[in-house]
Amino acid sequence: MQATVYRFDPETGSGSVLTDSGDVLPFDASALAHSGLRHLRPGQRLTAEREGDRVIALTLGTIGAHERP
């Protein structure tokens, strides 16, 4: 799903995202572990993988051939 960084604490690597459906979901440092990301900024667009009420993985979203830049 697509989401926007809502909050990010660089000391703990945790924060929350706002999904396109309006849900605010928390994440911890493990959600960034395999993404290669080290820092996030509020307003940054990401692809988030959700499990229950938590985000378990975050990656940078990319524009596909079917989307406009």
C-alpha cells in the first residue's frame, strides 16, 4: 500500500505513516532493516507492507509505467 511518513525518530528508527485510506500506522526499526533506508522525512512517500495494525516493511515507492510522474 502507499503511505506518507507522518512521524520519524532517527534515534530509534521508529515512527508512523499515514496510509492513503487515512489510517495512521506505527512502525519500528525492523520495518526499515531490509530497505536500505536510514532516514525518513515527514511527507516522504513510501510503499508500506502491513500486518494487522503495524507496518512491517517500508520501501521507496517508484513511479511505474502506468503512472504519471
